Amino acid sequence: MRLIRPFVKVAAATGAFPEELFAYFATLDSEARVPAQVAHQALEAAIATTGDAAFGLKAAREYIAGDCGAIDYAVGSAPTVIDALGVAGKYIRLANDVLQMRVEMEGGRVQVRLENDMPLSRASVDFQLGAIYRGLAGLWKSEALSGFEVCITFPSPAYSSEYALTFGGVPVRFDASFSGFAFDQACLTRPLRGGDAKLHEVIRRHADTMLERMLHPERLTERVRDVIAKEFRGGGPSIARVADLLHLSERTLERKLEREGTTFTALFDDFRQRLAFHHVGERTLDFAEIAEILGFSQQSAFHRAFKRWTGQTPLHYRRAHAPAVLRGRLREPTQGASRYQGRPESV
């Protein structure tokens, strides 16, 4: 979504799209990921609607260094040019997991090649080049790179003046053998003005954690279950509390759980049921205490819920799961029932 927002800004300025569309985008979490194919199809639809072939370049101009978070700052704080390229290549997947950044040497020149796992339209390549150029401004504009130029495999278009606006007058080589950037190889070991070893180390640790989570994602369902279990006090956490702890909006949390085939209500009820089975079967708490722990306002509500879950009253369940030596002691409660047996239940 961090890469979608620049397109939304340009689209909003055209007046060619309904306001409801932008209101919807405003609700989406910045950390949400959009399938690359969907994003590129949306760009082509925007160009077809506006008739603006330079849409990708204009969207790139709305991108500001830091918009992509960790990767931009990891590059900007690297000590040398070669270090910056190394972290850019490693963490580029945090921004786009169909893009690879490869570095090659040829004829005393460094070639930073942008290679995608799917074919891209010209507008998509325009945006990709422009956004990376602006996002990694701490590298390209460091005065450490001589002979720097932007390379694109497409021929010079009618809107070529838009490239000067996007790349700040940096030379653009059309009909190149690759799309990316090039500069003199002698610049590789030069220090960057924004280099900060301590900050760089901190950011890289954070980026490593993000990359690990992306490559080996833990299902959100399990994370929500863990939070519910840890926060279950006096009836359990609300969806707002769980979303806040997971750094998500409620809407994003609900949408992601739906994609995994469940809902917050279902997970909450499942945990409460399992907790109820545990306490009823354990026989150390009376039913009024269990009802309070589970967040039922009245004991009768707990009894009705338990019977809905199991087809049995709590007492019947407790008696069925008690050791044989205790079953004879468990009877239907009377007005003078002990704490162990529980208070009178509603059937």
C-alpha cells in the first residue's frame, strides 16, 4: 500500500474518479500488501481513464524518501555506496516481492539492474524507476556517484520532458539494454554523507525481522489467538484492543482474518469455550466463578451458552468428566449446595 498511495494522490488530482474510491483507500493499512498483478492492472486502468501516458512518472514524483520505511532508511544510513547497494538488493522485497535488484560490472561501469518476475508496462517501469530513484535519494544524490544515469529499455516517448521533472535533470538513456541505473565503478567504495553505523545496525536488525516475517509468515489467526489468551481478563479483550496490540486497524484485522477463513468473534468464542471446558472439567471453581472469569454478566447466561456449546449443562459435563470415585458425589445442586458443587443452575 505504501507504493499505491502515490498513484492515489495523482488520481485524486485528475477529478476523473469517484470520491468514494479515495475514501476507501484512506481506510487501508499502509502495511497491507497488494498483489503486484492487481496493482499494475489498476495503473493501466487509470491511464485508460485519464489518457495520461506519463501517469507512472507523475506518481513517482509523489514518492518521498522514507515512504517505504526500513529499506529507504537502511540504504540512507549505509556507510558506503557498495554497502547501500547490498542492503537495497537484500531488502527490496519488503517493498515489492516480484522485483530483484542485481548489480553487475561492465566496462568500468556499475549496472544496477531492476528485474521483475512478471512483464511490466512502460508506465509501471516508469514508476518503478522513479520511486526507487527518489526513495534511495541518499545514495544517488550523495555526490559520491560520477557518471550517474537512469537507464530504460523503452524508446524516448512524446512525454520525455516528464523524465527531467521526475529525475531532477539526471541523464536518462533510452533504448538501454536494461532498466535501472548506472555509474562509474570507481565510486563503489566511496563513503555516503548520510552514513551512520549505529543507526544502520538498528535499522538492519528491524529490516531482517520484517523480511523473516514476510518470507515465513505466521498466520494472523494464531497471533490473534495468542493475544486473546494473554489478554483474557474479566471477559477478554475487545477487537479494538487486539487490533491495537497487533498494530492494525480493526477493519484490516477483520479483513485479514476473513481471508484466513475466520473472524475475531469466532476465535474469541472458541477460546472462551475451551476455557470453559477446562474450568468446568477441572472442578476447582464453582459455576458462578467460572461465569465471571468468562465475562458472562449472569451465571444463567453462562449455563445457556455452555449447553449450546456441548448439549449438556455444566454440571452434567462436570459429572461426566469426573473420575469414577467422584461421580457419586456429584448430584444435581440443591439450595444448600457446597462451593465445590456450584450454585443452582439453569437448564
